[in-house]
Amino acid sequence: MNSLVATLKADEAVNWFQKRLNNAVNYGLSSEESNMFDIFITSTLADVDIKKQIINIVLPTFFDNLISRKVNKSTIDAQATLIRLFIKYYGGTCNQFKNALDKFTTKALSECFNEDTIVFKVTKYLALYPQCGGRGQQGIHHAEAWTCQFNDYLYSANYFLNQLYTNVNFFFGTDVTDNYEGKFDVSIFKLSELTKMTPKERYEKLTSIFIFFNTAIQSMLLSMFSTVKHFDSNKVIQFALCTLSVTSEKLNATMITEDVIALDSVLWKLHSSAIKTISALIKCCGRILIPQGTLICRILIQSLNMTHFNSSNAQYGTTRSKLQQRVLTYQVLCSWLAVAGSQSSLELFSESLTSGILFDIKFDKPILNLVVDKQTGNKKRKSGALNQKIINQRDTIVMHDYLANKTVCNEAHKTLQLFLNTLSSNLKVQQFKIFQSTIMGLLLEIIKCQRPNDYPLPYYDDLCRFNLYKSLLALIISPHPQCITHTSVALRVFTFGITDRNEKVKEVCRSSLSELEHIIRPRNDTLFFPLENEIEIPPCTQSTVPENKTHFLNEIVEDLTVPIQVKELKNVQPNKISQSTQSNISENKTEIINEIVEDSTIPVKGKEVKIINTENVQPNTIPQSVQNTIPENKTNIFNKIVKDLTSPIEVKTLLTQLDNVNTENVHPNIVIESMDADNSMDSSSVDESLIINKDSEDEDYTDMLNDFIESD
């Protein structure tokens, strides 16, 4: 029962599909219906019953009706679209309809050869024609058929290129015989009629055939195929080089004939078709073409040089015949830069590219040569009327420029942005500075203008201003390593751009300000603005004196219980300490005084404890003759002193000075005063300090302490 339901649904689906096909063939096929057929076929490929009925019923009926009845152009257009769908999804079974396909191709090209849309759709299903028939092991038959057909189309394009350039003496193309040896049936083009045509008609006919084979090559390169495509990319590049080898300048240098004039009129079409082929090759092969990058760049730069508007005598602002080729060249340059990046080899041609871009993004207003008549009479009125006519003509030229030159200006800006983002560091310094001055100058002129009509040409177009601001952003975010980046000026310019009349221009200015904000104030450390590292003090050199030194000394005085009589210190010279004693000062004074107190048997009575700051001590007052005399440990010194104390001592005043200097800050030629007695500015206080000489290490420290006690 389930199989019957599935068969019933399959019959309904196939009937619906066949009716819609008949309607499309009779009344034409829209793009929405074509998408619907594509969705229907892809969704029913897994259904065996529906697929079997379409192959056995729908396809034979469709291909039989291709030639049986007379059709118009809309029907041919719809049939070409459906043929491509059937070959794409049912290619294996379409080989049995080969004769019908060949007849339809002949009819479509003979009747609708001048219809670019129909010819393009014919090339689209011809690109998938190698998928008809058996695949073989891993699709080897399809791959071989594709390669043979591609080489045949390339041969045909070279053959007709030689036919076009036959009368050009300096052309040296590929070796192609005069007799056509290709597999494609060219009799449908009615080549026998070429001898009866005028030179202009003959060159237009040959150009159309040449463009057809180029379009077929492009379709084969861009179409999705069931197996890997095998071909020689060098042959395609050499074919494009041969096509662009003939220029208008070379033709003008030869003898001018009717053939030369006719060829010059269609030359831009030949070049544009070759550049489209290079574009398809880039999209098909990608980064595989990097070894041929120099040849690709040479083709594109040569196209830019040939279409430079200075070479033509057309009036500024009018539509030029080479405008389409120039726009197409910029688009292919962007494609190649996007694919190859810094390996595109475009930096080798940076000078030519720079001059072309600068010419396209900056236009000068037309110069008005007004008539000046010094005579009197009615002639003044005539000259005034003539001047008004010239002014009106200038306004007309501006409007033509709005239609003609804004497109090439936008494409030049897009190429410049990608070029700066990819290869700005490879530019010469002067080239980068020229880009900076040009873009900044144009934006400053726009800011100064109060009316859109006063904008520099053609920046009264909103899209041109949009791309101009984006080019400024590319200059800032991709700076040259040897040029100054005008970030502050760019901030002001983008701020003024927020007040533009167009919302898209405002939006790009806001986003640019946001990006510049991250450059000026980076979120993290950057290479351009390194943050200073904090200097860490090693643990071994840090001071061990407590932070609250007053509390520390008070505890020392409280432990003193024996009164000591301080006598006069003798033979002490003030303010002189040898430099050698600086490095041996004990780091911890607490241990020194504690050991003094432990060894004393007589209670000491203390009055005052003062701390002397050593910041104002004068350097260079220590003699160099006495160095390194202070022992490393003062504990031993004071132990000897206390042991010799045998009589009770009454202490009237105990004055202790600690220099409080960290050992890490001790430097040569700096005075360090340690433990002076009573330096409290009293009249009875001692004004002399202790000097320790190098040769007095074995001196009696008991006498020293007695002198120190008697100094009071």
C-alpha cells in the first residue's frame, strides 16, 4: 500500500512538472520559475520513482520538441535555460539526445547570434556538455571530454584572432593555419559571406565570433563541473597577451586604411573580452597562478595604459568608447589582489598603476575661454551671448561627467583601497605622499564648499564621496613605514564628514572615527605605543628597617636600664668619613643595639633618641685614603666595648643618631653618619663625629667608649 501511495505522488509530481515545462516553452521562462525548477529537481533526485519518470517521459518529450516546431526568441531563451538544468542534473542520460542538442545550438546561434543574453545561455550549457555520457572510473571520461572541448574553443578563439589581425604587419600571434581545423562547426556563422561585406561589417562579424568563443571559455572556467578540470593556464595567458599586443597607438603609426580604421573601432571589444577571460582564469585557479603573476599584472597594466583618457581626443565628460574596458580592468585588478595578496607582483608596476589611479580620482573642471571684444557697438552683445553659450556648454559637460566618469572613479578608489591594504609598505615614499596629498586635498576642497555644485568633479555623486572617505581610512590604517601618518587631520576630516547630506557617507565617517579611536587609544599594548615597564627591586637589596622607625627606636630605649655617664670624645673630627666604610654598614641596627644592652650589667637611662636624615649630606667629603675599614658586623665591635665596662655609669643624656640609609642606596662619595652622640643642636652637645681609620682595626675600643662617655 505504501508503494502505491508513493507511485501516485510521483505521477502527480511528474505531471505538474511537465505542464509547467510546456508553459515555459510556450510563454517564456522567468528567473523565478527557473529557480523553482532547480529546487524541484534537486529535492527529487533522491526519489527513485520521480527521477525514473523524468528521465523516461519528460526528457524525451522536451528534446523532441526542440526542433519540431517553430519558436521565437523568448522560447529559445527558455529552452536554453532548461537544457542547462537537465545536463547539470541528468547529464549521464542526455548523451542520447546529442543530435537534438547540436541542431538546437545551430538554430540558436544562427537566428539569435546578436542577442547577447541567448548566446550567453548557450555557452552556459555548452560548458556542461562534457558531462553527457558515462563517467568512467573516477570520472576520467568527463575530464578528458572537458579538456578536449576547452582546447578546441581556445584554438577557435586564436584562429579568429588571427583573422582579425591579418592586415596588421607587426602582429606575431600563435601559429594557426589559414584553414580551420577545429571540431566546432563554424559553418553556422556563414563565414562565406565575409568576402561580400564592407570592412566595418566584416570586422564586426569576426569580433562577434571571437567574443562567442571567449565567452564559451569563460563559462567552462567558471562552471561547476563533476570532476577536476585539466588545462594549461599558460596558453590562456599567452592568448590574452596576443590579444592586447595590438593597440590604437600602433595602428595609428601604420598606414591608415579602411581595415585599420574598422579594426580600431572594435579593438576595445577584443581587449575587454580577453580581460574577462583572465578574470575567469583567476577565479578558477586562484593562488595557483602566483608564478604567472607578473604576466597577469602586465596584461592589466597594459590595458590601463591603453585606455588612458589623455590618449583620446574626446571632450572631457563625454562617454568614451574605452570606458567599459577601463572599469573592467580595475575590477580584475581587485580580483587578483584579493586572491594573491602581497604575492601578486603588482608592486613591480606601481608607477603605472599610481598614475592611472591618480588621473581617475582627480578631475579638473573644464576651462572656459570667454570671448573678450574691445570694440564697441552690437558686437559686445554678441560676445556676451557667446560667453553665456559657453557657460551653458560647460554645465552640460558637467552633467555628462556625472554619467560617464563617476563609475571609473569609484572603481579606481576600490582598487586603491585594496592596493594600500595589501602593498602600502612596498610603495615608494614619493608615491605614498602623492596619494596622501591628493586625497587630503580633495576632502579639504569638499569641506570648504558650501554647495554640492562646487564639489570637485565628480564628487557631487554620493558614492564617489563615500569611496573617497574609505580611501582616506585606508591611508591611515595602512601607513607607509617611512611617511608621517596624518591621523589628527583625518580625525577632523571625518568629523566634518558626519555632517554630509548622504547617510552612507555619514555612516562610513562614524565607523572610521571608531577605528581611529582604537589606533590612538589602543585597548592593549601595541608595537606603536609601548608601555613603560615598572622597575622591580631585587629582594636581596631591599631594606630591612621597619617602616615605623620611631616606634622601633622607642622599643630600644625602653630596654635600656643602666645609666651611663657620657664623657667627652677626643680626637674626633666632624663630617669626615672614609669612603671605604660605606659598603660595610650593617643592614640591621636592631641586632647591634640589642647585643650592647645584653652585655651591659648597669642599667642605662635614656633621654632622647633622634633620627638624622642624610638627604642633605654633602658628597665628596670622604677621604679616599681610608676605605673598607668598618667591619661587616658592628655586633662584634660593641661586644668588645661592653665587656670592658667595669664601673657603674650614670647616663644624663643618651643621644643616638641613625642614618636610616638603605644599603641599596649607598653609593661612593656620599657621607653616611651613623650613631652620633647628642646632635640635638644643644650648646653642650658634641660637634664631633667618629672617624675610623684603615690602620686602627686593632685599637682599644674601651678607650674609645670612655672618650665617648666623657664627651658629655
